[in-house]
Amino acid sequence: MNKCGRLIQKLINPFRFKKDDKKEADLENIAAQEQKIFRFETLVSATKDFHPNQKLGEGGFGPVYKGRLEDGREIAVKKLSQSSNQGMREFRNEAKLLARVQHRNVVNLLGYCAHGAEKLLVYEYVANESLDKLLFKSGRRDALDWKRRYDIIAGVARGLLYLHEDAHCVIIHRDIKASNILLDDKWVPKIADFGMARLFPEDETHVNTRVAGTNGYMAPEYILNGHLSVKADVFSFGVVILELISGQKNSTFNSLDAQNLLEWVWKMYKKGKSLDVMDPTLASSVVREQVEMCVQLGLLCTQADSQLRPIMRRVVVMLSKKPGTLEEPTRPGYLGSRYRRTRKPTASSSTAGTYSDSSSHTSSSTTSTISATVTGSTLPLPSPKISDPRGKHPMPG
Ligand SMILES: Nc1ncnc2c1ncn2[C@@H]1O[C@H](COP(=O)(O)OP(=O)(O)OP(=O)(O)O)[C@@H](O)[C@H]1O
Ligand SMILES: [Mg+2]
């Protein structure tokens, strides 16, 4: 920068800092007024000192505890693991912003707590907990009749539409899956863990392009190229639709006919046997046209070519229409045997369908978070086409 440039910069900087400070002070005021800040002692007492009996589960970001505030409100407290490299100031700012996200189909973030090195998020407690527990783990799958499942699909669609288009900032969830859909006492679905991409930003200057999400739900272009857009959420939502209809978990799906749930549903759909993918426990409550329409919708959302996947606004419209008016889906996208976690990116790796036709691969049955790494040593590195500049996942370990 020349002398003149430096002088201009010097003159501008004080104003710039003032603006940032003002923004932060505004957020601080909003948080204080709305009582979004929790004292650590309050959370210790609410969760019985984070007693193991209070633990609801633990995912990639740290353990979650059930608690009760003095006023009787039930809460879920997420203790974020230390692996986040985000500073306290950024954490506070992001948490304050996220606490303003409010929608019937999104879990309410009541507030946050920053205590020493500890970062905690405080959510409303959602009575029926997560969809995965009910659908895959509890043997209580029959509690979810077709009407409930259809309402869950429609509710999650509205919640995602809100996050993508109507919240005060665009929020790409990046980890839509059955365990991040909670059900309240009236079975209203609520999307959990929105905004984790903002709370766990990746170092964008790092030579590695690292992508993480949950096996079985991630869009192929996101795994292979780190290309994150709202269409990656649409893909994950499509997987959830097909899991709800079939009662089968994509990542542990086992069949001689197909390497995963998506391929199996696709094959059945092409044979005109959409209804055969249905969970047998739905037999007595089924509305056939709706199931067929949702199979088609699930396939539209999981298409290999992200451009062809509908945006959430369109999904919500489709769900409100009479069945039978949807377009034809093309092949779903999933990773075949040629997929390698560390691979040299090629131009073709992002093209639709190149990673979807494999015959010998058996899909992994792990449900853990997986990662695809493009290392500096395998350059040329593609410039990560990330629509949300902060939309990267924390890397476990
Ligand atoms: N607000 C909440 N109300 C009720 N139960 C909750 C709430 N938040 C989380 N849980 C429960 O805690 C469990 C653990 O949640 P957590 O988000 O840590 O893990 P996960 O969803 O399996 O993985 P990930 O970290 O990728 O989101 C969930 O499966 C859910 O059953
Ligand atoms: Mg979760």
C-alpha cells in the first residue's frame, strides 16, 4: 500500500472500530434485555452439576444435559467441546444472533453462557426428544403413524425454508438428520443444532479443505468438493423423508439389491413399486397417494445434480399440492466404490452421476461423523465453492 493509501486507512480505521463496537454493544443490550445470558451457577444447579443421569446424549459438539430452571422451565444444555477455535467474543456474538432465530419448527435457543473456557448453549427442552431415537432405536416406531410422519416432513420443510430464506441471516444447517429433528409433546418437529456452522467456523485460510457432516446424509458435492449451499440441506432433508417413509436408516441400510437406501428407493420407484418401500408398521394408517408423492419428493431432493433439487420454498408448495403433479426425479447422488476420503479433485468429480454408479461397494454402516480431506499435497486445490463463507464443520479429533 502506498503512502497515500496508508493515510486514508489511518483516517478510516477509528470509524470502522466504532461501528463494530457499536454493533457489539447493541447486541449486548439486546441479549441483556431479553435475558439471553445464563450464569454458569444457574446451569450447574439446573443440571445437578451436569450429573451423568441428566445426560441426554452426546454428538460431535459435546454432551447435552437435561435441566430445570428455578422457574420450572425445562432446558437442554449443550456443553460445547473445547475443539472450537472460535474466540469468546465471536461466540457471544454468534450466540446472540442465533438466539433471535424463532420459528415453530426450529428449537428455541434460550440463551448462552460463557464461563472461563466453557461455552454453553441453552435450549428449550423438547419432550419427545429426537426422531432417530424413536424411529431407529426405541422399538416405539409404531408411535409414528403416517399422519405424524407426514406432519413431520411438512414441519421440517417449513423450518428449513425459514432458515434458508426468512431468518434474519441465511442459515445453512449443514447437518440435517434424524437426530437433529426433535419432537415436542404434540409431535411438532423442531430442527435442532441450526447455526453450528457459525459457531464452529473453519480457518478459511488453511490449505486443507475439510468437510464434515454425518454419514448417510451429506450431499455428494459437499463431501467431494466442499461445495456447501442450501441444496446440501435439501439433499439431507430428502434422506430424512425416505428414512421416515421406510423406517430404515440410510447409513446402516442392508440389502442385496442396493448399496444404500437411496438406490433401493430409486429402483423401486422406477419399477412403479413406490409403496413397497413403506415401513410395514404404516399399513393401517397409510394414505397411499401421499406416500407415493413423498417417495417422489424424497428422490427429487436427493438428486445427484444439485441444480435439479428443488429449493425449500418449492418443497413447501409441493407438499401443499394434491399428489400427482410432481416432476420426474433423476438418479439420486451417493458415493460409490470410487470414492476415497483423500482424493485428488478432478473436474469430473463434481458432475452429476459420476459418483453414483457402482455395483460392488457395500455402504459403510458407521453413523459417525465422517470427513473428506483434500490436502495441500494433492494440489491443485479447488477453490472451495462455499456459499456460506462460515459454513464449515468442526473436525472431530
Ligand atoms: N433441546 C433438546 N431437547 C431434548 N432433547 C435434546 C435437545 N437437544 C438435544 N437433545 C438430545 O440429545 C441428544 C444429543 O444431541 P447432540 O446434538 O449432541 O447429538 P447428535 O444430534 O446425535 O449429533 P450432532 O452433534 O451431530 O448434532 C439428541 O439425540 C437428542 O436426543
Ligand atoms: Mg444434534
